Amino acid sequence: MAAMYAVYHGSQGLQAIAGKVHAYTRILSSAVQSMGYTVENKDGFFDTLSIQMENSETVHAAAARANINFRRIDDETVGVTLDESVSPFDLLDVINVFAAAMDIKPLEASSMAEIDPETGGQGIPSSLKRTSAMLHHPVFNTHHSETEMLRYIHHLQAKDLSLVHAMIPLGSCTMKLNSTSSMIPVTMNGFSNVHPFAPLEQVQGYSTALKELEKDLCIITGFPACSLQPNSGAAGEYAGLSVIRAYHRSRGDENRDICLIPVSAHGTNPASAVMAGFKVVAIKSLPDGSLDLVDLREKAQKHKDNLAACMITYPSTFGVFEEGVTEACKIVHENGGQVYIDGANLNAQVGLTNPATCGGDVCHLNLHKTFAIPHGGGGPGMGPICVAEHLAPFLPTHPVIPTGGSDAIQAVSAAPYGSASILLISWAYIKMLGGDGLSHSSSVALLSANYIASRLKGHYTLKYKNTRGLVAHELLIDLAEFDKSAGLKVMDFAKRLQDYGFHPPTCSWPIPTAMLIEPTESETLEELDRFCEAMIQIRKEVQEVVEGNQPKDDNVLKNAPHPIRLLTEEWNRPYSRQKAVYPLNWLHQRKFWPSTSRIDDAYGDLNLNCECPTVEELAEHAV
């Protein structure tokens, strides 16, 4: 969104916006100083003023009568910030709030032009004013009408395969439907235009929705207390571990700094543990993918004097429910530790079991996975934590809007409720589905994963399953055998899936030679069958390489994906164009064309290529 803002306005537009904001701020500074107020920062400001008076409460009271909020800095100082949404009439209202607090006659709109901004202070010091040009690239100098902007955005969008095209079976990501109905609250003015520090008496509806969400998440997890503050899954992990650390310190156990993490745990766990001040000790998994309870017991006992926590992902990222999860929790507790259950895979639990039943003490929930907030491309996300009763006093507080427990840790987010507006998506999702609907969703997610596992049986090797031959909500297929027999690696399968119109599953994690597939409950049987048919057809293509009918270094997988431009170029490959782009009949009616051919991902990561103008061009432009 920020990037498109810059694309639309360009250099001149952004400077015009900044100029307007700064001019209005200077006018405000002049106006309040003429009334007898002191502007603390008059010799250096852009859009924000710190205005001093004898009693700031009189100004806040006048502002409240005008339905305006100012920042409460202290008993004698008020903070005011303007932006480009402020109109001349808004500015007049702000000025008259300060007039009312001084019992001065309100300023008329016709008198606004008489205010001399030059008397308001220096504003931006000359030493800080930018003199060089900015945003030279053509993309910032082309799309300045709404029509062109829409076309540019759609042009970019057309390059991306999304849920409007096909399922996105990314394992441990839970790319489910983000329903239009649950997205509606985000667009409501009463929610979308509320400042995170607005007084609580002004956001009663918001507060009610958030309290209901906290209550619902507590019911779902089995824990009595919740914090909505962490605004990502990783932030939730950090917050939960920080709560555990605070709990130990409150008991005089400052020495407890060991965190046990199974190799089957979610990938961010070790980093979060280190950030929270813990030392990580890895726990092995057994050949069937389950947690090695013998290794866990040995290491828990070895570190019993310093054991702080154990992080368990349930179901594990190996795609199976840990049948020994309650025993694992018991072992950790017996040795003085707390159990953190990672909520990355909670979509397999909701309504069927919960982290508290498993024996955990704290968990985080990825609302952008299990509870239908859209995610991808870096956000947005929310990672609330739910905790057992003995950890509730340590839930995070906030310096502006108090939250958390009686012995709270410091804030883990800039805002008291994280990205509060998107919490409403999960609130709506839970309310519309209800308890039965949530349980059914989990059941269908489990069924879908096991259906795919069943259909791919005999074509691919299922790496892990439980004692009854079943997987959880995702499945891990191992492709190592094809590297040996055909020289084909995980990425070759991933690239070829794009020709079939599917986003690849999670690749090379948690095992380098495997794909982790998670279909979610959102996909129909027809879509699951399409995906399975694609995977089975790819397996047939692999067999051609295995049997020597296609070269190992020049085949339909090694050359995938195949963009549409290849149809117009000279064709010298050992397979037909038809096979390259239409390997199955239904692709004739429903084809997503990759926008480019094979990219060497690793090379690209190590050798960044900037599409900006060259240094010489920039230098010439600046001159």
C-alpha cells in the first residue's frame, strides 16, 4: 500500500502533500502563539507541535466538546499532529479548540488568510531541507491518474497466482478462504478510522468486539487469559516466552534459561527463544516423526535446575499429531519448565482438542492462518497469546492504554491491541461459524489432507504418518528418491506445478528433500482432485526420465515453468509444446500462465539485481 501511494503521487505529488501539511502546521503554530500559548518546538517541526499551557486539561476538555482528540503529553503540554487528510475547515476547528480553552472569540473561516505562517516559527531548519531529487524511476512518474493506476495494479496482480486461481497448499501456512463477509468490518468507518490510542470511552463497540474475541479464543484454547497485543506469529512466540521468563523471575528462578525445542517444531521457534533470552537445546525425533520422549526426558533432567521452557508444535510440522504430547508436557513440568505450544497448526485442533488439554501453559494463535485473516507477502498478521492462570499476571501491558496483568511484561507491540482493525476479521469468522462450524472446519481440514495422502499413495512416498496410517491437517511427501533416479530435485517439482496452475506446497522444509502439503478446509473435492491429478501426471513425467525416455538435464520438469512467450519461439526441446503447457485437458479451459521461465532462486538470492537507473543516469539526472 505504501509503495502504491508513492507510485500514484510520484515525487511532485508527495512534495505537494508534504508542503500542504507543513504549511497547515505553521499556520496552527502562528495561531496558537498569537493566543498566548507556547510552541515548545517552534524552531524545528514538520507536522507535529508540542504546545504548552498552564493546564492542558482545559484544552482536552474543549477538544472533546469538538469531537477532537489531542495527544496527552503531560499536565502542561498537548501534542497535535496534522496530515494530508486535514482540510481547511478541520484546521479551523483545531485552532478554535485552543481559542475556546482561552475564552477567545472563535476564528472565522474568512480570517484564516490573515494568519501569517512566518510568525509560527522556523519549521524545518534549512540544514534539514532536502535539495536532491527523488523517485526518478519511471514507475513513480507514469501512473498518476486513477485509470492508469488501476491498470498498473491489475498488470502486477495478473502475474501472481492467488486463491482466485487455485488452491495454495503451503504446508504450515493454512492458506484458507478469506470470506468477503468476514472482511466487511475492516471497511467500516467506525473501525477503520479509529486511532489506536483513542480514549476507551470513545471505542465501546471496538472494546466489546475485542473482549468477545479474547473470550472466544480462551474457550478455543482452554486457557483462562488472553492478550491480543502481539501482531505476528513470531511476536506471539516472543511474547509467550517472555511471559514464561517473567514467571520464573517472579519466583526467584532467574537462572532458568534453557529452552528445549524438538526438531519437528515450527521454524521460527529457535529464533524466538534466543530473542527472549533463552539458550536452545534441540530434542530429537524418532524415525516415524514422533517426539523422542527418551531424549526429551534425558535433557529435561540434565537441565532441570535451569530448564525454563519447551516449545512443542502440535500437530508437528512433520504432519502428524504427537501421540506423546501429554507425556512430554508432564516431563517438562516435572523438571521445573513451562510448556509453550506453538499455534501454527491450530487449524487441526479447533473444536477437537486444545493446547490446555494437551498440557501446555501458553500458546499463540496465528489469526492470519486459523482464523482467516488474509496473509502473504509479509502480512498482515496477528499472533495473540492465551495462557494458563498462573501466567495471566504477566501478560503484556502498554504505556498509553493499560492492558495485561498485575505484574505485566512490557509492551510487545507499538499499539495496545496490535493491528486491531484486522482482529475484527477473526471475530466475524468465529461468530459466523460458531462452535459447530469451527469443529467441522477442523474435521474437513484433516479429511482433506488424508484424502490427498490416500490419492498420492503409490505415486509418492509419505514421509510420516501415525500408527493408524493417518496424517494430521498436512502431509509431507519425500522426493529424495527422484534425485537419485532422475536427477530431479524438490524445486523441479515446484516449478512444474506452476505449469498446472498451482502454487507449489512448502518446499524443502522441514526436510530438505520434501514437500509439505496443506489443503485446508476451504477447498472442494473437485479442487483436491485437480491437485492430485497434477501431482500424479508429474509423477508420470518423472518416470519418463527414470526410464531414459527423456534426458535428465533437458526435460519438462527441468525446463519448467513454461511461459506463453515460448509458444512463439523456436522449439528445440525433446517434448512437445502441448505437453509443456497443456499436460492435462482441463488446462485448456483454466490456464494460469507463469509470467517468466525458470529462475535460479538461490542465485537470485545471492546476486541481487537492481532495476533502478544506473549510477551514471542518476548522476546525470541530478545535474
